[in-house]
Amino acid sequence: MGRGPDTIGKLGRSPARKVPSPPPDPVRTRLGAWLHAALFDNVGLKFLSMVLAITVFLLVNTDRDREIAARVGVSYTMPDDKVLVSERLDEVRVTIKGPWQRLRRFDEREIERINIDLRRAQSGEVTITPDMITLPSGLSVTSISPRTIRVQFDRRVDKIVEIVPQLAGRPMHGYVVSEVKPSPATIKVRGAETSLIALTSVRTAEVSVEGRAEAFTADTKVFMPEGVEPVGPSDVVLQVGIEEELVTRKLPAQPVRVVGDGIDPARWQVTPAQVDITLTGTVLSIEKAKAALSPVVRLGTGDTKAREVAVSLDGLPPGIGVKISPERVKLAPLRATAPVP
């Protein structure tokens, strides 16, 4: 049997017949071309148009009126003959309305303080109104908190009071502050009549005397209580005196010694055998002298009988006062003990 070349391929199979492709759809071709042109033709211009559209949208929608909170300081214009004794309000909170673009550039620190004129006001409530607040053009105040301030007045008076110096620290060991004189000694102050009724003095700022051993002068100032002010300068000069400290020291139960030329202390009995010594003088001189002090009774060579004698102090430097108790003691010779056979 013969093989037909048109029916059997190289692998023993008939080759597949080619199916002709359908003709392109003209509608789809036009639609694809239009989409490609719409997306990619004139890309730069289309991107710029989109940016402009977004910018216009943001400007229109972000420049609408909005509100923010701010703080505004408050100051007062006071009458000459009255004092404000009620609590002062230093600031108020306000709500400010306006376009967002202007609010973004707004700084509350640029707002001038609200000035409340109390020169003709009476005790009671004072209202804060929006026209008291100056804002940039295009902005307005929609609310104020608090809206009213309670004010209460008292009569303003003057009074002369003493100046009380204030010191800090301690002088050098052995020294004390002997006096403090302020110059001037008094000062005129001004304030509410009810506040000054009980005020008799004001204090200075502290002046240190730490480690001082000599007199000195110092410039300082007077501190005023709340609601009180000085009439004139408040400067004060303090004259501080520093001296050695005088003290009294007691040295109890000091043994009494028997002294004298040719005297054997062991052969005498002292009654009482101890005395109390009280010293008066500067701290440094007493501290230096007390270690060398010794109470004694003095006998002569011919003293052999019992008697009462005065007690004196050996090693006592000048400038120190002394008191011995008792001032006199009894002396009696001891009998010789017979030797044991």
C-alpha cells in the first residue's frame, strides 16, 4: 500500500489545518485609540490641569470660616483714691472666628491687652465686650469667658511703718551680732485702708552674716506685703555690728590643791575638797583659759594649825570674771600614822 505525502506527516500524523483569523473589529479599534489618546496625549497639560483643579478645590473648601480659642491679657486703669481689693483677673479666653487662611497666620500674642477703666466704676460687675478687643481685619470675637469681672474697692491711705532687718547665717565662732540698724528706720507705704490697719512693720530682704567677725554695712530692699506699695524708694542700708560673744561657763567639782613653799600637800586635808568655778568672758578667751585654770589654797612655811582659807585660781588670764563656790575651805593637818611594829 502506498503512503500519500499529503496525508501522512513526518511523525505519521496529518498536519493541522490553519484556521483563518477573523477581521479586526473597527469599533474596538477606534475605542482603544481614543482611550490611548485621552490618557497619553498632551500629558503635561493634563497634569497641570489636574493640579489647578485640586488647588482651586482646596482654596474654596479650606478658606471657609472657622473658630479658634485664644487668651487675651487684662490690664486696669485705677482711680487715684481707691484700691482694688477683689481678686484681679489677669486674662480671659476668647473664641475668634474668621477665614482659615487668616486664622493660620494669627498669633494671640499680637493682641493688645484689654484695658478696663475703673476710674469712675463702683463696686460690682464690669462687663467685657468684643469691642474692647482689637483683632486683625476679617476676624471677629464670638465669645468671651468670663464675660464679667467682679470689682470691689477700698479707700487708699498712706501709713509710716517700721523697717525690720532680716539676717541669715551665723557669725564666726565666738562672735555674735551685737546690733542691726536700718537706715532709714521707717518707710511710708500706701494701700487699702483695711490692709494697713494692722500693718506696723515691713521686713527687708535677708542679709548674710555667715562667718563674719567684724562690723559691716549692706544695701538691701524692703519687701512689701501683697496690695501694699512703698511711697518713694524702698532701698535700705543696714549697719550690722559684730562683737565677741560674752558667755558664762560653769566648771563644776574642780579639785582644790594645797600649794606653798616647803608644804607637803599630802599632809593636809581640804574640806570641801572640790569647788565650783563660774567664768564670765568672751567665748574664745574662756575656751583658751579653762584648761589651765586650777583652784588652790596657799600656805606658808610656818602654817601648822587647822584654819579656814580663801580659794584662788592659778592660770586666770585678765579680762575674765570668776566666781568660786564656796569661796573659802577648811584646812586641817593630818596626823602622822605610827609605824606598825
